[in-house]
Amino acid sequence: MSPKTPRPETTKDKPTPATKSATKDAIDTTPEPTTKTQTKPHKKARKPRTTGQKVFLWVLILLFIFIAAGAGVFIYFTFFQTDPNNSVSVGSPDFPEPVYSLLTGEEISDASLNNSPTYCVQIPNGTDGGRPQAGLGQAAVVFEAIAERGITRFAAVFQNPTVGVIGPIRSLRSYYLDWDTPFDCTVVHSGGSDEALADIRRGGQRDLDESNVYMWREEGSGRMWNNLFTSPANLAQFNETQGYTTSNPKVFPRLTPDETADIIAERDACADSEDCIVEIVDTINLQFGASQTFNTVYNYDPATNKYFRFYASGEPHTSYECPANIAEPNTKTQCGDPVQLAPSVVIAMVVQERTDTDGYHEAITTIGTGPATIFQNGQAIEGTWTKSAQSSQIVFRDAEGSTIQFVPGQVWIAAIPQYGRIEY
């Protein structure tokens, strides 16, 4: 096979050096090198940015920054709630939403406290050493009713008390047991009527009767037989020995502090308007019977939204708040000055009452329904109370039949006999 004959180059296929030189010479007079070199194409020079382009670029950057900042502010205020004092922000994992006590409606540190053991303590109100009481101001709910011969007594419901002393402690009645039972509490008492002792044995409620281990007698204070006391530490120890580690109380419906504040603000705005009528109840008089010694007066204080409690004589009703670091103190010498009681809600429910078959103790109808007047936020609500069974909680409704929600704080319920009086 003969070698391939090379194709002759033509001007059309490839420019000759002379042609290239002639073209360049028409533009540049610089002599062309005599030796042929392989030259690289020149890079295209970058055009410098004009002032207008720089301004436009900075505008775009600033616009992006403003949009990002605005989005951040929107997300923060949409998904996080700022504390009014600007000290913390709530609603985030670091600062969760407030937790409220189901029993009191007040803020608590942990939701598990809502299942802490509850205690229902029978506390006297007689003038024979019962006053001033101790720890009564920390009760979440207080029931007040006649025990015998016109003398009233309290069934006080506690959960997570922090005081050092609770008492004095007196005997149990069947109607107090009916009111205590829905709170799933340890019933703390010193004896009781025959009917009440039979009822608690039959009913199986948690029962702490007078005990030298978990209670003590206060000597030298002039309290006579009203000198039996206990402490939250002692009550917790008793519960631990019995395996009572939790409680599941049936509670009254509660408003949150914010909801309460909104109601008060609406009330005050209405009071300032000529088109709205708001009647503020400043004074409440509750009469259990003929004896002025046990009738009570409440004065509403708008600044605290509470009702300061007085005896009919005008003497403030006070209770000691003994510190927890003193073991078995003398309440009248080691607990400082007693503090006036001031519940947030006062309820007067009318009950049917009579002398029991023993001719001495009282019998009160607890299962059924009757009239009730509820005082809160400086206003009076006429309504009803209803209790369907011993284990059922009392339901309070307004005149339209709606269940009433209570503001946070202590609820004081007075069982007024049908022959008593409610004045305001």
C-alpha cells in the first residue's frame, strides 16, 4: 500500500503567515517576530463596576438584612410571651408556661404538686382556747358550720402547706366528713360524734384520729382542752407509714390569675361608664343564729381582691403562721403575731339543720340542693349549691344554671342554717 499523499494547504483552509502579518500590520506597526510562535488567546478584561452598580448591590444587602430581622421579630413575638417585668420570657423550653394548683388556682412550681396528699383537719372556733388558730390561713378550702349549741367549727382542706403548726384539732361530725370526702384527704380529728365515727369506719376514708405520735398537746398557753396540734411534717410521716403517697381531689373550677385580672378590668371599666351599672359589695354579714359570738363580717378590699374576716364583735379573725423550723412550738409565745384571715371567695350556702337524735350535736343535710350566694371580685352572685353523693363535689351555679368558676386563693364556705341570715 503506497503512502498517502499529503493534502496541499490552501489559503482557504489555513491562513498563511504572510496574510496574518498583513492584517496585523494594518493595525499595528510593531515588527512581527521572524520566528513563528504559538500564542495563547488574551483573557477578556473585567469591566470595572460603576458607582450605580455598587449602590444597587448595597441596597440589596441592606434589604436582605431588614427582611431577616423583621422575620425574627415576628417569630419571637408570635411564639414567645414576654414576662411583664422583662426578667424572663415564658413559653420557651427554658421558661415553660406557668403551672397552677387545681385546688387553689394559684401558681405552683411543678404540676406533680397537684397530686400531693391532701389533709382535712377539724379545727375549733370556740372562745375556750380555740382562738387564734394556727395554719388556717394556708387552707385551700374552709367549711364552717355549727358543731353544737351555736358554736361553729371548721373543716380545713390543705395541700402542700408550708407552716410549722396546724390546729387546734377537735372532733368530727358526719356532715364535715361528707364535705371532706371528695378531696381524697386524710381526715385529721380528735374523736367525734358516734355517728361520725361509725361513718368513717364504714366509709373507709383515710383516718388519723388523736395520736401521741403525730400530734402533741400545747401546755401553758391557756388553751384548756383546745390544745391538740399537728404539723405538715407529722402528717406527711403518717401518710408515708400508711402508703398514702398521692391524692386525687375533686376540685372546684378555677379561673387563672390572668382571667381574674381581665374580669376586674372589665368591671372597673364598666363602673367608670354611665351606660353600665356595677354594684360593689363592700360588707358581708353572715349570721349562723342568735349568738353574736360566732357570726362573722367580711370587708372587701379592692387592692388585694380579698375579703378580710372579722367576728361580729369587730375583732379581726386571726391565725398563727408558725415557722417550720421550730419543733412543737407554743403558738402564743413562739409563732409571732397572728395574721388576719382574708379568703378570696366567700360562699354562704343555706342548709337544713336540726338537733341530732342525741339532743346535743347538730344534723345538717349535705346531699341535695339549696340556695347559695357567692361573693368574689367584690360582687355577689345569687345561685344554688348541689351535691349528689358523699363522694361528689359540691357544684355551685348562678341563676342561669352556669357553673361558677372561682378566682385563685382560699375559698371559705359557710353553711348557714335555714334560720340564719345573709346580709350584704
